Amino acid sequence: METETATRWLSDAEQCAWRTYLDVNRLLTYQMEKDLQPFGLTMNDYEILVNLSEADDRRMRMSDLAAATLQSKSRLSHQITRMEKAGLVRRENCESDRRGLFAVLTDLGGETMQKVAPHHVASVRRHFIDMLTPEALAGLRDSLTPVADQLRGIRKG
């Protein structure tokens, strides 16, 4: 016999905070996507380019890239195929694991990052950073860090 537990409904203040977070997340993601459109990139494209540009030798194992971008291996494979066609990345075999593949940032991908990054950072500033005081940013970071840490722990488990 299952034990019923009482539902802890959200208070008005909790519900307001939750819904505000959801609204900001959706609206900010929409705006970031819109600001990348002139460059022919999506947020997923940009996130992949960032990860590869920051990786040793501008390459990552596909499985590591999937984990870093929170995409399934299948979805990432489709994304990389599209980005390969655009000349931004290429796949390379992993010599130590014949089944493994690397995603590698091409010269064009690196040039694209250098061109797009200043525009993206300006967008992040305009639509997020500059809207908050330094104290509010620190409070937001301090408030969201335990949530992110807990979710990362669940994901690894």
C-alpha cells in the first residue's frame, strides 16, 4: 500500500518567482536565438562552437560534446552533420577508440566564432547583464548555484 504524501503547493510568492524564472528563460533564449540569426547560427550551433573553441586542439569527443551541451548523441550527430555542411566543424576518427569520433572546429568555424562572439556578448550584456546591478548578479549567482549543482548531481547519477 502506497503512502500518500501531502502535496507542498507553491505559495503565491514561490509561484511568482518560478513563473518569472520561466518567463525570463524563454524570453532570453528567444532573444539570443534572434540575435544569432543574422549569422546563420542557432544557440545550439553557438554552444557547440564555444565548447570546441575552448577545448584542447579545438576538438572534443562526440560523447563529451553531447554531455557538455545536454544533447542526446543522436541529436548532436544531426547537429554536427548540419554544421559540417556549413564548413564549421568536421568529424575525425579517434585513433585510441575505433568507435569514437571527434568533433573538430575548422578554420572557418574559428573565424565564425571570432566574428560572432562580440555580437553575442553584446546581446548578453544588453538583454541580461546590464539589466541587473552587480549585487543582483551576485545574488542571482549565489541563489542559482545550489540548484545547478543539485541538477548536475542528479544528471550524473
